[in-house]
Amino acid sequence: MANIESAKKRISVIENKTARNRRVKDHVKEAVKGFDKALAAGDMETAEKQLILAEKKLTKAASKNVIHKNAASRKVSRLYKKFNQANAE
């Protein structure tokens, strides 16, 4: 346990940031799962809406430095690739 006051404050700040990052990551995961579920059901209209939402959430998370921008870009690319392959069939 920290004895110095500034270290105690940092612990509090870290807890707040960790909670925020978890929330953002949970929202991203929910959006991606919604897209996967719609795609598996074959509902392309819903899948497209969920894809746009997932892209928005990933981009926002990257801009807030919750995840790396290249990781967000890679995940968006993979989602679009899945969507385009499903549309082609």
C-alpha cells in the first residue's frame, strides 16, 4: 500500500481510468457480437447497421487511446471483409 500522498492519488486515478477502459472495451465487444449475430442470422440490413456501429465504437476507443489505432483499424478491416464475403454469397 502506498504511503506517499501523491502515490495514493495515482492509485485512485488508475482505478478510474481502468473502469472507463473496461466500459469502453465492453461496448466495443457488444457491438462486434451484435454484428456477428446478425451476420450469422443472415440479416444483412441489421448486420450493416451493426457494422457501422462497431466501426464507430472501435474508432472512438482508438481515439481515446483505450486500444491502439492499428488494432482498431485491423478489427474494422476484418469486420468489413466478413461482411463483404457474406454479401457476395
